[in-house]
Amino acid sequence: MQIGQLVFGLAGLLALVAFMPPLAGRLRLPYSVLLALIGFALGILLHLHAWAPKVMSDFFDTLQAFKISSETFLYVFLPILLFETSLSMNLRRLLDDIGPILMMAVVAVVVCTFAVGYALNAASTYGLVVCLMLGAIVATTDPVAVVGVFREVGAPKRLSTLVEGEALFNDAASIALYSVLLAVLTGGGALSGSTVLNSFLISFLGGALAGYLMGRLASSLFVLLRGWPSAEVTLTIALAYLAFFVSEHYLGVSGVVATVISGLVVGSTGRTRMSPATFELLTSSWAQMGFLANSLIFLFAAMLIPRMMAEMTWTQVGLIGLLFVVTLLARAVMVFGVLPLLGRTRFGTRVSRPYRMVILWGGLRGAVSLALALAVTEQHAVPHEVRQFIGVATTGFVLLTLFVNGMTLRPLIHRLGLDQLTPLERHLRDQAVSLALEDLRDKTEELARQEKIKPQVTEHLCTVFDASQASVASGQIQSLTEAQKIKMGMAMLSAREVELFYELLKSQIVDWKTAESLLSRAERMNDTVRQGGLTGFESAIAADLRYSYGFRWALRLHYLMGVQGWLARELAKRFANLIAKRSVAERLIRFARTELPPLLGQQATETIVQAHQLRLTQLEDAMHSLTLQYPVFAQWLQESYLARIAASQERARYREMLSHSLITGEMYADLVKQINQRWRYLNKRPALDIAMSASELISRVPLFDGIPDETKQRLAKRLRPRLALPDQKIHLRFGGMRAMYFVASGAVETTLPDGSTVELGTGETIGEVNLVEHTDYAGEVRSLGYSRLLMLTERDFDALLAKAPLLREKIETVVRQRQRAYQVWKEFESGQRKHEPLPPLFGLAQALSQAESFVGPLQPGSSIPVAASAPAPH
């Protein structure tokens, strides 16, 4: 075929496709169903176009000359469809429902394959392998028609996530089973359960790993391409095809899974790695490519239908009917049998009955099934009657699902009420409409006065506003309870929080790594709040303030091996996250005070504000403890944050001047360069000082004053610097040995056997009595802030004191004093000693006799503040 004819044919199809969406909307047909009808009609006209004018006749001749093979579907269109769908999916919502999605995507495919295989084998003369292959081909679902209906009727997002997630992964399961069965059918292997299982697991898991690695590699390259939107979009197109082809041909794993996973990785990290404008361009570009690929693949597949069904017999019509019933029953077993059981375990989430009804009926088949059937018809090693049967059965089955299920899906969703707002949402909608109409009326009257429009015109418009407000007010049949208002308001603020974090990224106030962490936690909090309301918010803020897994591993490595660099980076990341969260929390409170009272009332708003005020207090406390410990870094972070805001506002001002033609594009580019140059010094982040050596920390402990330098050197070799976090438990055993600690900076709290507590500050020791007496302390020791400690194990303790008599004498003095103080304290508790109150403070250098000059008995459960050099009873 000549290039001109090819371009003419494709251009004609694209022109036809352009009118399909509005036509489908007018006819209230699913878009895929209309495409199938148009494609089927084109397939018939290809053989009956002698009557057509010259231009149309040439167009049909061009289409007839197209050589549409199965490889065209699988290698040209399928990667685009898979990548576009996965790119637009919310990874957090996908992971929340990963249990039911994988159940329907993997297990349901296997169940459908074997159900169809054994049923058709019993009802026909075709062999078991042929029938199993047909089952694998028709097991894959096509979400395009279903999701299109969901969007038209406003179905819940979770329903779309379940259906799209299933379709993304069941393509891989279906193609894997199809490949194994085709090899058996063509004489290349033997059918066995272990062969199928091993092939599927290797293909599926290997594809997931390959897709993840390629997606992460592409995401890291986005940083290098930042500022070149066309290059970034081009890289994603290359990624879609490379992930598919490299996985299939060079790695021997599933290209479908690799493409899906790479799309999910780019979709979840792209909005932080790319510039916001680029990510919006990426989304719109892929939406357009997905629309074109889906439209063309359906048209081409439907054009093949008349040819594939030309030899259909009445026996095969009956088998197609049986195929439809069996697949529906197999899907019903999974949806209403296995899925509820999965929801009772920790691996799955509960799916409501209306959702399950739509999932059952929404299992439409489409282009992938037709492409796999076409691939069988191209296999000349397969007998002709087998090829003809698979082609006819698949085509007839796909048409049945499109015209039966697809045409009735919208009425089913309406009957189940999934296209309707809940009473809470209707009430909130009416409140929003009422407020908007009132505001619009005032603005319309003001505009009429400015434009000197006749009062009669204004009065007529005002009557329209009044009538609309009256209809809204009369529709408010049910009022909301306070609990419902609070839950709705909390959900609004959690969604607003995600938007605010994204605005920080768009304004370049935070870097992409910080934004990635903030957005991930905000989305997780949003899901928790939507499910649990105020209670969910309280649990979510507790989880939000917890240390990340990376931080915990860095801290563990620090304790085991003394590695400090990773921990310093994690602390710096937490510092940056806290200051951004605090800023957003303050903005959320202001937003709630101004926007929520008209919608939810003052009482519900105050409850919501109090909850967010509590969160703000906790964030400020966490920031305060870090600021006290690392003042230099805190100052740099605040300066950097303020400078980024100033730079963002300056860029926005220059963009506004550019849009008003006050400056040229060249001037704008030069001004942006000046902004970057002006604040470049802020990129040099100061070190977060946790990497102090043991020698530096020893100088902070008064107990070591006066000991010889040689002893200090030996001590520095044996002491291990450790950082303790706020409220972290300090273990007095390490690696099976007892250990003691010197507090170089910060403070710790030790719990006595009766439940009372004692605070120990800089210069204090913990656990020395245990080492001297070879006993284990029954109480608990926790850090009150970010405390620097020096750990000394029992083995090093004995070896060190054997060569350092002065240090031994000092430690033994502390031990005797604490033993005596604890004995005196027990005498007061038992009533044996009664005299004037004991002084609350006692120093390390005080004589042992001074330990008896206490002030009053120690009350159980009380907390004693101890001076920086004061020992506490152990």
C-alpha cells in the first residue's frame, strides 16, 4: 500500500472517530458499543461498496487493503491502552483494594478458563486444550465501556478503581495462560498444572519487577529533563513500548504487567519529579493517545467481525450461548462466593452487594480478546476447524457482552442507586447552591449598576435566583446530625490538605522528595478520615507523626553499628516535613473558620477546628524539640522555607507581567535566572549535627572532669555515641550484655519500681548500678527529647575500670550514693523515718551523708526534676 493511501485511510477513520463521543452521548450508548456497531458496519461495507462515489470507494478500498494482524493490536495499541489507564489510576486507592483486585484479576481468570474449558469440552467435539484456550481468551475483561458508563452516571470512584484494576492485571493472567495452552496446542509442550503455574508466576512476578525498575529509572531521568516538557512526555511514550517489548522478548516475562507497573510508578512519582505544568501536559497527552488507541483498536477489531463470523454454524451459535452462561456463572461464583470470604480476612476489603452486582454484570470483553482470537487464526500449525471455532466463538461472545451487558449496565447502576448522591451529599450540595446563588445575586446587581443596565432586567434575573433558591430550600427534606456534619467537614479538609501540599510543590516551596513524602501521607490520611471521620482523623494524625520506616531502619543501623549519615538525612527530612505540615495545618484552620460555618454551622466547625488545633499543637511540639536540639539547622530551614515562598511570589509576579505584555518572554527568562541565582546559597544545607565524636561528647559529661587524658582516650575508644528520640525506650541490655549510658545532652526519664519517675539531665548516668551489682533494673528508661548518649557495655566497663582507678572511684561514689538514697527513700515510704522535708536536688559531688537531707517523702507516681549533675536512685 502506498503511503498516501495509508494516510488517507487513517485520516478518514480519525475524522469518523471525532464524531463518535457526541453521537454516543446523544444516543445514550456506551462509547465502545457504538464503535463496535460502526466498525461492524464498515466491515460489511468493505465488501459492498460498488455503489459508493469515487472518494468513498477509494476510502473503503484503502481500509480493505489494511493488513491488521494480532501483532498490530498487541504491540502497537495495547501498550498505549495499558500505560494510559495505569498512569491515570490513584496508586493509593489501588493498593487499598489490591486484595479483591488481584482475586478478580488472577484467580477469576483461572476459574473462568477451567469452567469454560470443561463445560464446552463436555458439550462439543472440540478437545479440552482447545476449550481451555478459548476460556483463557474470553477471561480478560475490557474496562473501557464500563468506566465510560461509570463516568457518565457519576458512579463512585472506588467502583471504577475495582473494575479498572481488575482489567489491568487480568490481561497478564489471560495472556500467560493463552501462551502456555497455545504451545501445547501447536505441539510445543505438555499440559500440566505445575507447568501452567510456574510459567504464570515467573511471567507475572518477573514482569512486575521489570516494570518497577524501568519505571523508577524513568522517574529518576525526569529530574534531568525538567524544564523540557516535550522531552518528558516523549520519554513516557518510549517507556510504555520499551517496558512491553523488552520484557516480552529479552526477559521472557509479562510485558503487560511490566507496562502496567511502570505506568503506576510514573503516575505516582511523576507529579513530584516533573514540573506541575509538565505533569498536566503529560496527563492530557496520554488521555488523547488513549482515546485514539482505544477508538482505532475497536474499529479495526469490529471491522474483522464479518469476516470471522462468515462460516458460523447454528451449533456454534448454541456453544456461544453456553459460553456466555458459563462465564457469567464462573464470575458470579467469584464475586458472590470468594470475594465476600476474602473480605473477612486481613488480605481483602469488604465490597458491598451493589458493587458486586455491577462488577458481575460489568465484565465486558473487548479488543484484547479479539486480538488473541485473531492470533490463533494466524497460527497455521493449528487445524482450520479449531481456528474457525475460536475466532467465531470469541467474536460472538464479545458482541454478546457488549450488546447485552453494555446496553443494560446503565439501567442496572440506576436501579441500584449508585448514580445518586447520598442524603449527606445532597444536603451539602443544596447548601453550596444556596450560598452560591446568594453571592451571585449580589454580584449581578453590582455589575448591573456598574454597566448601567435597566432595573427591569436586573429584577427579572433576581426572580430567577430567588426561584432557584426556593427550590433548593424545599428540597432539603432531611437535616444532618452534628456527627454527619463533622464527618463531612473533616473529609473536606483532608481533601483540601492534599491540594495545599500540591500547591507547595507547584510553587516550588518544597523540593520533589519532600513533596513525594507529604503527598503520600496526606492521601493516606484522606482515606482514613473519609472512612472514620473524627475518630479516623485522630488515629491518622498519630500515625502521621510517627517516624517513617526509613527513619526506623536508619536509627536501628545507628544503634547497631554507629552509622550516623543516614540518620542525619532522615532527621533533616523529618524536619522539613514538619515545617511544611505546620504551615498547611495553620492554613487549614483559617480555611475552616471562613468556609465551613455557612455550610455546616458554627458548632460543627468549632469541633473540626479544635481537632486541627490539637494537631497543630502536636506538630509545634515536635518542631520545638528538634529546634532546641538543632538550632542552626532549624534557622536555615526556616530561612529556606521563607525564601522559597518569596521566590515563588516573585515568579508569579513576573508571569503576571508577562501575561499583560509588560515584559517580553526573553526578559521573563532572564528574570527567572536572576531569581535562581539570588537564592542559590540556600541549596548548601548545613549538616545536622548528630555526628559528634565520642571525644567531643565526653567533654560534656562532668563526671569525666579531672580524669587523665590517657583514660579519656581509652574511654573514647570504648564508648559508643547514640541518639535517642523523644519517648524512645532506652534498653539497658545490648546484644545479650548489660549496658550503662552517660547523658551527653538532653534528658531521660527513669521509672522507679513503685511507678514514680525521675528525670536525669546532661551529665547523668543510667544503669551503672546494674553493672556494678550484676543485676537487671526492673524499671523503664525513656528519652524525653532528642538525647545524645554514650553507651558502655558490661564487658568494656569491667576492662576500662580495671585500668582507670580514678574513674572507678567516681562511678562507685555514684553507685553508693544512689544505693543509700534509695534506701533512705524506702525508709520514708515504710514510715521508719519521719523528720523535716528532704531537698529535691542533690549533686554528684555531695558527700554520702548529705543524701539523708531529703525534703518530705516521695509520693508514688510523682516526677522529680533532677539537676544537670544530679544522680537519681536506682
